[in-house]
Amino acid sequence: MTFVVILVTIIILGSIGNIISILIWKYGKTSKTTNCKTYMWTLALNDLFILLMLGTEYAFFTSGYYLRNKHDWICKPVLFFGMFSPQVSAWITVMIAVERMLYVCVPLKMYKSNVKRRSIIAICCIILFSFALNVYVLSTASIIVSNENKTNCYLNINDVNKFDFKLLDAISYGIFTFLLPLILITSSNIITLVAICVWKRISQERTRQQRSIKNITRIVISISLLHCISTCPYAAFMYTLNIASTTLLQYQNLIYICYFLNSGLNCALYCLFEESFRNDLKESITRLLNVFGLK
């Protein structure tokens, strides 16, 4: 019961935070000029979906209400988006880290002028790639009746001969959702930090542009670290399920808390590290209070 209370709290507060992030990054007077803004509000939108759909369903699941075991039309989306959405989130985080690295290392005017268009193309490619990699779940997920006459939502691999779906799961989640994004995020952030250190040695001036770059870089590194730290236990848990190990099963609830925290803490990180985000949020709150005559 304690886990359900914690999870519901994460879902509620995280959803509010993601809605705020979407509005600020998309419409904030200062934040909307950030070169990573399209990735930021898209990441917040995807995180909101993860919390409201996957988080809510898992809260019911752990409370004894097995919604995914009731109908195929619930089972298929839950298993599909359980693979698809985290993968989209991981690769958007990769693109944020890469964009920041390029912005710091290659600050060309031509590069800056096409950021929005390039971001939209990259996001569309991420969505199409993740859908293609996980579409097999929609065709194989179904309600399976066990020998004890219990219904369970699983990938029905018995209908497909000579195909190792455990290997496909390992490739889809282990490599493309965890390992490869982890390598790219880490390497991009290291290069960015090295470039900023070089900047400091070359120029001691603290211009407004340099402060802005430093603040955004802090955000990118913080959400990258959050993603890596929170997905490590879940990736290990998914792997142990594939090899029929029970080592991490006793920590399942804690692992899922870390997993959903990845989708619920970004707004707090934005407020902590980005001054323009805080200013836009304060301005929005002030306007809202004025509308209702509370200030």
C-alpha cells in the first residue's frame, strides 16, 4: 500500500510538473528561445503520457486490479507503450545532449538557424524508428490462460515459430533503450564539459550568453544523469526477467519508483538550474493570480 501511495504521488506531482514544462518551454517568453525547446516540451509530453498511462496502470496492477489481464485491447497497448515510450524518451534525451554538445562546440549561425526544423525531423525519426522496432508487440501480445485457469497478459510467442522474442526484447530495450543511449549521452556530456572548460581558459569574461549556455548545459547534464541513474535498475530488472532470474524481483517496487521518477522530476530540475525557466514560471503564476484577482 505504501508503494501505491508513493507512486500515485509521483504520478500527480509529475503530471503537474510536465504540464508546466510543456507550457513554459513552448510559450514562455525567454524559455521558448532556447535551442533545445522543441526537444524539452516533447520530452515533457512523452513523460506525461508515461505517468498517466503506464504509471496509472501499474498502480492498479500492484493494487490487485489487473486491468491488462482483462482484454486484449488493454494488454496490447500496455506492453507496446511499455517498450515504445521509454525508448522515445531515451532518444529525445540523447538528442538534447547532442544538440547541446554541437551548440557549445560548433556555434555556427547556419547551425542555429535551422534548429526547430531539425528538431522536428529528429523527433519524427525517433518515433518511427521506435514504432518499427516494437511493432511486433502489437501482433504477439494477448491474454493467455494458464493451466490454473488464470488469465495473464504476455507475448504469445507460441504462435510464431523459430523466432527468439527474448533476443528481440534484449535488443529493443537493452541496446536501443538503455545501452546505446547511455553511451551517447555520457560521451556528449563529457565533450560539452571539456569544451566549456576550454572556454573558461580562453576567456574570463562572464557574458550573458555564456551564463545562458552554462545554465542550459546544467539542465542537459542533470536530466541526462537522472535518465541514466533511474533506468539502470529497470534495465537490469528487464534483463533478469528474460533469463528467469528472481534476484531483483524483491526490489521490483523500488525499481519502478526509480523508473517513474525519471518521468516526474524534470520540471524540478528545470526550476533548480535554469533561471529563465524560473522567471517564466514566476511571470505565468503572477498573471494567473492577477486573472483571478488574488494579487
